[in-house]
Amino acid sequence: MLNIGHRGAMGYEPENTLLSIQKAIELGADYVEIDIHLVDGQLVVIHDETLDRTTNFKGFLANYTFEELRKADAGKGQQIPTLDEVIELTKNKVGLNIELKGKGTAQPVQRLLSRLTTEHKSSILVSSFHLHELMLFKELDKTVRIGVLSNKRIEQVLPNAVELSAFSINIGTKAATQLFVDKAHQTGFKVYVYTVNTVEEQLQMKNLGVDGVFSNYPDRVLDS
Ligand code: G3P
Ligand code: CA
């Protein structure tokens, strides 16, 4: 199973920071997952559209300039990273799952990825709950792997995954049933499940035959 560090290794270090991503690499993750928003024309790595939960700043990202945002402490003195910085840190070391969390991220992410080599691009998965962003991304670039993020039933997700020629369907543990996994596999999609933090949950996912798990603790994901 693919071992995907969730927001880096957020069980150990502040989520979506370079420190967290570095930790996931050190703990042996195959991929790291990060969340992306577009602020002031820049792609920044942060989960929420507000700063309150993960930084010492308050309010909406959209109310800040990029320069101001970079002064926020995202934990342990870490800056909110840019996607550029994450790509540089992960290059040739670990795969990267870029979740398009904020609206309007598809086009700038595609533009940024278009500068990478074909080999580098092949280690990147772009995912989102926003179908519109994924459709737009797919229109602009048919080569990068797409992951459809969803917590709907398989009958509702499959048509979207087919339309997008997706690589994977990424779902929460509650949605992960045998029927879901089997149908996704029959139609040619990998199934990655979030968030799997205990060995017990991992064994359940392994029994279902899922292809990868997102974990806050990448060192707890057993080789299999
Ligand atoms: O990409 C898997 C997972 O990260 C999606 O949920 O809320 O943690 O971004 P969330
Ligand atoms: Ca995410």
C-alpha cells in the first residue's frame, strides 16, 4: 500500500509546513499530501481558508497580502510555505499529492507544474473535492495524474472519475466499503483512503484491498 503522509507528518510537526513534509520524508512516506490556496496571486500551502487554527494570525487568507502571510507563524516558527518550496523540497525524494483546496487553484498549479520534467510530473497527483477545479486542470494538462476526492457513494463518484480519466479515487474511511473498492478497481481506479492512523485501521483497509492510505503518522504505516 502506498504510504501517504497527511499534510506532511502532521501527527509530529505543524501541518502543511516544510518541517512536517521533511518529517514525512524521513519517516519513509512514499508520497506527501498538502493543501493549496491561491492568495494574492501566490500558491500557498495551508488547509483552512482562515488563519486562526494553524497560525498566530487571525481571519481570512484573502484579506492578507502574500508578504503579510509570510510573517505568520504556522507552528515552531515555520512560515506558510509556497507550492514552489514544497516542490523543491520533495523533488527526487518523495511523490507529491497536491490537493486543490481553494478556488482558482487549477490554472496556476498547472502553470507551475508545466515547468517540471515529464519524470518529475509523473510523481505528482493532483486531487480535489472541487470537480470544477479538476475539470479545468484536466483541460489544461492531460498528463498529470488526477485523484477525485469524494465521500459520496461509488455510483455517484464513478461517472466523475471516468469523465476526468482519473488515476485514483480518494475517500474517507467511512466511505471505504468492499463494494466501493471493488467497483473502483473494476473500473480501473486506485483507491486511497484518509485518514488512517492506527495499525488496526490499516489492517482493515488492507483487507478491503485499498491501494494506499493517508496517515498523520507515516511511520505507523506498515510495509505491505
Ligand atoms: O486528501 C485527503 C484529505 O486530506 C482530504 O481531507 O480535510 O484533510 O483536506 P482534508
Ligand atoms: Ca487535504
